[in-house]
Amino acid sequence: MNEQPSRRIIHVDMDAFYASVEQRDNPDLCNQPVIVAKRSRRAVVTAASYEARKYGIHSAMPAMRAAALCPHAVFVPPDFVRYKAVSNQLQAILSRFTSVIQPLSLDEAYLDVSAVITPGDTANALARRIRSTIAIETGLAASAGIGPNKFVAKIASDWRKPNGQYVVPPARVNRFLAPLPVGKIPGVGPAMQAKLADMGVATISDLRTIERNSLVKRFGQWGARLYKLARGYDDRPVESRGAPAQISAEDTLAKDLYLQDIAPLISRLSEKVWQRYCTQNPGLARTVTLKLKTTNFKIVTRAYTPTAPPHSADEITAIACGLRQRIDYPDHTRYRLVGIGISGFIEADAQPHQQCLFDDTS
Ligand SMILES: [Mg+2]
């Protein structure tokens, strides 16, 4: 087997996402068993709050069965427009930490942070900052798994749910995987579990006792992949796709500067960002982010989403300069890197609506 590429992958997964959005937006629902589903014969549960899960309720269960399990549960019909809006906000936050992001659904994504970890920092600490940023800016809890590849990171994000994180360093991958039931492997459903059970395989450690040839003979390519996964080997890269989540520019300074002296640099970087934005034309930008790195390599980011999308380099500059007031490091702190980003792109069709909002308030 080839050498495992050395990556630091974070899998971020929001906790009971749809149900949590409902609880956040309606305080009456806090601490209540909330079921996101229509209360009808044909409906299935889209999501269940942790309070509802205590009654054995889970997603994909018929709504009527959920109602029987917990008669006092509150049913809320799904509102995907709102969930999508929160999801966009989440993607914008993630894109401030790395540009290598692969969303898996509205509420989870892989991040490859191998290239952005600075000396003295760790993927574990970075995941903590990502989760706290999500909590502060969306009011919602996320969990994270950290590992040397996507497979391990995804399993690990389940480990400390809700609102927790778990790191599996490369040296601990084999020990971490060994006792897990094979059903934890993404793609191994009940049918596959039954086939493996026929071969005497219940756990990943059992799976390791089966020779590669037998697995390939029985399951083809999928067997070859199972052989690798059982050993914690997964070389799939994190694949960003579609429009960029963020367009940004940053500069490491020749000489460290104080906060009050970086305005000219902000202006230059905003020009650069605006030019890139005009060439790529990914839709309207909603959020402007200022990123700074202190001489001690501490990274701080502040973001602002104005009502009307910024329409020029000057507007981005003004917003980013304003964001300096939200940096709460002591005045004598000096900075070695400044970055400007725009993100949260929305389709230009949304503009008339934005314009309306702007006209109404001006
Ligand atoms: Mg989730």
C-alpha cells in the first residue's frame, strides 16, 4: 500500500441542525422535544432535537410513530429556505479558515487545514476556534472530528456529539477503528453488514483478518476499498467545487505594524480582492472579513455582513477598516499579516430584493 498522504482534515457537523435552527428562532421550543416534520400520516421525521431523541425518535422515522413515542412533542414543518440561509452563513464562516472545503450537505463539511496550520497551532485548536466562531455568529452548536483523512475525521465527529470534538492522531488511527462495528463505515448499510456477518465480520478489527483477495473477489472495487478503510487508509482529497466560498487576498508584512497603521494595506488588498471578484463574478458578495495575524502568530478574524452587498473596492475598504474596532487585543499589539476576504455569495437575482431593503431604509 502506498504511503498515506499526510493531511489534517476536520469534519464539521452541526448538531440536530434543522431542529436547532427552530429552537434558536423560537425560544418557546428550547428544551422541548422538537420534531421537524408535518404531523401527517405520510410524513417522515426530517430532524429531531436531542430532547426528542431521548424518546427513541430519529430522522426518517414515520411522523406518526414519533408522535406515538412522544405525545407531547412539538411538530414544526420543515422550512428549507431558512435552513439554506443558515447553511450559507456556515459555509462563509468555514471559508475564513481554509479555502479547501467540501460541503456534504447543508450542515456538514470536510475542511483540509494541512496548509493553514501555523507553527505552535494544531488542527484540534483550529477546530475549537471554528466551533466557537459558529456558536457566536449563528447561535448554533457544531461538533468536529479531526484526523489524517476524511474517513477517520467523519467517524470522529460523532464521538463527542453534541457540541464536542474528538481528535484521532495518525498514530492512534488503528486503535481507534479496531473495535468499531463495520456499520460505522460510510456505505456499509444493513445489507452489507449481513454479508460481512456471514464471513464472521462484525467489527473493523474482524474485517482486517480477511485477505484483500477475498474481499475483492466478493465485492469488487468496493472490497478493495474496504480493505484500505479497515486499516485507516483513505487518500480521497477534500474537493471544493462550484463557486468559490471566499475570494481573498493577504499580505505578510515586511515590517510588523500597529492596528492604526494598516489602513493603506487594507485599501490595497481590497483593490486586489475586488479585481479578482470582477473576473470571477461568483454572484453578489455579502460578507467582508478582516484577518490579522499577530507577531505571536495568533490569528484573529472579524466579519461584517451589511444589508446591501458591497459594490466597490472602496466599500470593502471602509467596512474592513471599521472591523478594526472589533479587534480587542491591546494597543501595543503588532501584526505581521493582514488579509481581506469577501464571501457568502448569493445569486445576482437576489439583488432587487436587496435593493428594496436598501431603498426602504434610506
Ligand atoms: Mg448534522
